[in-house]
Amino acid sequence: MLKLRLLLCMFFLGFPGVSAQPLVKITGLITDDFKNPLSKVTVTVLGQSQSTISDDNGLYNIYSSTFAFTLKFSLLGYKPVLLEIKSDKAGRILRNVKLNINSNELEQVTITSKTNQLSNSTILNVNEVASMPSVSGNFEVILKTLPGVSTNNELSSQYSVRGGSFDENLVYVNDVEINRPVLIRNGQQEGLSFINSDLLSSAKFSAGGFESKYGDKLSSVLDVRYDKPDSSQAIFNMGLLGASFSSKILNKNSYLLAGLRYKNNSSVLNTQDNRGSYAPNFTDVQAIYHQNLSDKFNLSFLGSFNSGIFKLIPEDRETQFGTLNTLLRLQTVYAGKEVDDYQTAGGAVTVTYIPKPNLVIRMISSYFNTVEREHIDIEGQYIFAELNNSFGNGNFGTIRTNKGRGSYFNYARNNLESQSFSTGIKIDQTYSNHTFAFGMRFEQKDYTDDLNEYSLIDSAGYILQGLKNFYQDNLISVKNKLSIQYYTAYIQDSYQLSPQSDLQLGVRANFNTLSSQLLLSPRLLIAYRSINNTKIVRFTAGVYQQAPDYRSIRNFNGLLNLDQKAQRSYNTSVGMDYAFDGLGTRLKFASELYFKYQDRLIPYMMDNVRVKYLADNEAQGYTYGADFSIGGEFVKDLLSYFRVSLMKANQNILKDGLGFLRRPTDQRVNFSVYFQDRLLNSPTYKVHLNMLYGSRLPVGAPLVQRYNDDFNIPAYKRVDIGFSKDFLDDVAKRKPRFLEKYFNSFSVHAEVFNLLNINNTVSYLWLKDVSDVQYAIPNYLTGRQLNLKLIMKFKNSRQ
């Protein structure tokens, strides 16, 4: 009874003390860069439970139970603001706040950027790349979650867009066009892509209908910027698959960005069926220096060195496949090794002259040299058998029928050196209702290629040699030397028809010394924005012509078709972006319907990531489809999005008499989810889930006399999951003092790749048994794997 009275006394004595605790009321107006009031801005008192949102007039009211506290203002699409407040007494405090646009997040869920209205592109949230669980660790992982993008290989940074090949995608870094290696056969040979995620300031991607200022390829554009940082910073990233360090140094009239990356994914490669000694080592060094020479002149330099060495000493392989009725197994013992390496080095210089605020002139020159080498000596001795599949007699998994014994041998001594030099000028001028863009560019590409390779298959006692078709890599021994010059120019005008509608007209001209064609490519974009600024409707139409390059003119035997003409596609699309409130957040729904008719294509085949052109053939084709996506902050401050793409891509190789067949990249259905959530009701613990599905892809057996699509690679299904904790998150109630003193961010990540341990097929090994029946033995991709990484962002010592 005494305890009860004591508790009651404490309650009644303590309660008035709590309710009488002094309160500070903070009120104010929240606006954007243009002094427009912002509604639905979340306002929180860090370390306390108080939170509110601004009303339709941008006004907010919130209370604090302490005199010294920090307010956080956040709205998706804008940079968060932290406001420290100190008061010596209770009462009312007035604080007006301005939020600045965050271009990395803006286009995900809101429609406010007029620039993007005329670009038909998606602004990527580059800050999400570090949190996305990815085996490759490359920036392109974010592209594979976008509408219209297809992939079936987590090891590769290559991607297909709306039925196009890997070679149909444009990539720009600071207005400099980047080219990909030629000799890459499979994803495990690929290392670090050119783009360094730690140095990025912005990126945007167009899956089609892009404007005239971009180059002459058929499918997509990725436009990446390494721009001026907000402040000096150093970032260190270390994990089981590699490490990176980057530094950003900001001075009054200059800035320097530098990055060093290293990657070794041998632990992931060891989860494949081919067991052996893997030694992949990839490094990359990049630097960007910018100097303001005066108010009107500035100079920028981009330098890069990218190196990769892939070594493999295979030991053995065991692959089981088939159905419940027919269970098959291939056992192989290897001898020999494979050594592949490549180095790319080069740089670009950009001089910018701004004689007046509405006129910008840029002169850009670049040079890159790439050396690629393949050395392969691998022999395999195999036993191919059908297994017992009955559980009842205890013989499950034992050999029922021996399908054959044999061997195969792969040999290659391939060396390719390519050089690319370009120089050009870009001019942008704005008037009252017009924005004019004009540019000219000269590029020269030189290739020196020494090809020596062959493969032999001794299946059931005979050698498969001398087949007269383009599918069997029997014997190639050629030396090619080629130089191509390209001359391009473009002009376009973006015109405001009315406050809600815009028109963009442009045309590109292209001439090259290989095909000696003058190619003209007109392009059109019309956009309408609703009065309430929640909807944009776009229509695009244009001609896209891709001039022949060394890769497309080289046939299966290594010989060059110097008479090849440019590929051409007539593209149309209509799309809508719609922003609305739902599920307690701001959402953006995007959709686009498209149709492409190609009256001139160079057909090709796919083997893993190797594109093998039928350079002496020509085809016609068509592609149509629809892309849909929806995204938003389903969980506060964490972006998530869902997308689905439907597509059909067919081609007709002329004069083969077979009519229209599926293109190698005809992936009818693509679906992806990137979802983020919080764990344990704590804002500092997060989960990042990445799910991909791509329907089956057509593939043909190599031992037939024609191109065909009567076989399929099974659907690609993959789930990767990551968990992270940032000890210095803005919403953390307790922060370690040591970390807070030296770091802006200190996060730990745990990732599980291929969570469901699905065997995805990337290609096939083709063998015949003693009955001359051909079998496709699947080459599987990586299995389940755990990865740990640590990301540290150091504080600026000068602050």
C-alpha cells in the first residue's frame, strides 16, 4: 500500500512538472528557388518526436520541448535543410526557409523541370547507386531497373534497350562520347565500367526519342556529368569485391575530382559451374580538373586510365540439366588457361567561352587509345550421360545411359588496338521563346586487328571441322587495318508555343569515309504540360541512322565488308508523366508507347555478351512496345519504384527465304522492383531490395546452315538484397562522438547476391551424342554470395 501511495504521489507531483515544461513554438514560410510556397514539406525536430508538414500556403508550425534543437525540412525533389535554433526562453520564433531543387531526385516523383520536358529523358538518382546491391558494382546497375532496358547478365555492364544491341547505346561523360571494348566475350571478363559513381553529380537516360544534339545511334543515350561539387570531400569504399577512394577539392576558382577504383570478384566467379583458379584484377584512375580563367572563360580536363586482367586456370565442371523425365549431366576435366587483358587510356579538354549570359560556346577535343588481348589455350575432356531419376530404387543420380565421351579445344591469340580522336564545337543560345543549339564534330577511328583463333569439338569420335556456315568458329587467321573518318553536325530549336506547350525541331547530318553516305536525320518533339503542373504529355518522331563501324563490318571469319551501309530506323513514341498523391506520399507514374521501323539493319547473333555480326547480310525489322513505371517515397525519405516493359522485336534477313524471325534481344517481358524500407523501427537501419525478371530470349543452335530462333534461353530471374546502417544519419538520436568528429557519413552494408540461388542461363555449350543428336548444355551465371562493404565520407578538414 505504501508503494502504491508513493507511486501516486510521484505521478501527481511529476505530471505537472512535465506539462509545465517550457515550449518553443517555431513558425514560418517555406519557399522554393522562385519564392513559390511549398506544401507538404516535412518538418521534424531531430532527436524528438515532434513533426509536421507545411500547408498549401507553405506555412508550418511546430513545437520543441528544449531551447537548443535542430529542425530538418525535407521534400522529395529538394535538398534537405538543417536549421539550428537556440533560444533563451519559451515563446514564438519565426524562421522562413528556402529549399533548393535536387536534380538527382527531382524527376523521380515530381514534374517541375521544364528542361526535362523537352529532353524525353529520365533524371537518375545517382545517390542510390551506392545502396543498390550489385555483383558488378558498376553504375549501370541502376539502368537495368529502368523501363525499356533489358538484361540477363549480372556480371556485365552491357544492356539492351527496346530490342537494340549493345552497340546501339550512346554514353557521354561531360559531353565526351565513350566507346566500349570489342573483344569481350563474357561478363566475367568485364571489369570496371568507365563511369565512376563517386564522382557523379548528375545523370540522365533516354530509352528513345532523344534530341538531335546527341549522336547517331539507334537506341539510347546515357548523359553523365562530373560537375562542380558542393564542398570538398573524400570518400572511401571498401568491400569483399574491391575498394575505391575518391577526393573532391573545391577552391575559389577551380575544383579537382579524382578517383581510384580496384575490383576483384573471384569469390563471385567461384560460384559458377566452372571451377578453377580465377584471378580477375581490374583498376581504374580518373581525374577531372576545372579552372575558371576569367568570368567568361573556363578550362576543363578529363583524364582516365582503365585496366583489366582476367586469368583463369580451369579445373573441372559438372552441370546437371534437363527435365524430371530426362536428367542429363556433363562432367568435364580441363587443362590449359585463359589470359585476357585490356587497357584504355586517354583524356579530353573542354574550353568554355560565355561572352554573354544567354550564349555558351564549348570546344571539346578528346583522344583515347585501347589495347585488347585474348590468349586462350583450354582443352576439355568430357563425359556426357543420362542419369537415373527414380527415387524408389535408390539409384537416383547414377548413370543410366552414356551419351558419349569426347573433347573440345579452344585456342585464341587475338590482339586489337583502337584509337579514337575527336574535336568539335557546341553552341547554345537562348532568346525570349527560343533556345538554339548548334554543333560540329570531326572524329577519326583507327583499328589494327590481328585475329588468330579456332575451336575443335571431338564428339563421339569425330572432329566437327569444315562446316560451311557462319555459326562454327573453326579457323580464323586474318590481319585487318582500318581508318574511318566521321563528320557530323546538328542544329535544333526549342520553341515555347504557349505557357503549357513546347516544340523542338532538329536535324543531324553525318558523313563517313567508309560508306561515303551523307545521312540526314530530322527529329521532332512536342510536349504539353498541364496548368496544375502535374502532367506532361510528349510526342516524338525522328530518323536515327547509325553509320557502320569496325565491329559491324567484321564477319564471323574476321573479314571486312567495306561496302556496308548505315543502319536506319524510323521511330515514333507518345508518353505521359503524371504526378499525384497516393498511399500517403507523392507518386509519379510514367508511361510510353513506341514503334520503330528499321528498313536497314545488320543482323547479328549473341553469345553471352559477344555480339557477332552477319556483316555480309542485310535485314529489315520492326519493334513495338510499352513501358510503365511508378515510384515514390513509400517509406519516408527512401525512393522505391516498380516498372514493367512489354516489347516485340522481329527482323527479316533479306534473301534467306525465312521471313520475319525474333531478334536476339527480343525479350517480350521485363519487370523490375527496387524497394527500400526501414528495419526494427529505426530510421538508421535500412533494407534495399532489387528484383529483376526478363522473359526468355531466342537463340539458335550453331550447327545449322541458317539463322534461326527455334531455341530459347530460359527467363532471367534474380533477387539481390542489401542491408545498411549509417551511424551518422541525420535522424540518428545517438551518434558516436569519434565518428561524428571525423566523418560526414559512416555506413556499413551487408548484401546477399542471388538471394534465391536461381541458376540463370547465359549461353550454351553445344554437343552431339553418339546418335548425332545435338544437346544444349547451359552455362550458368553466379550463385548465392555474401558481400560486406564499408562506405566512409570524411569531413573537410578546412571546415
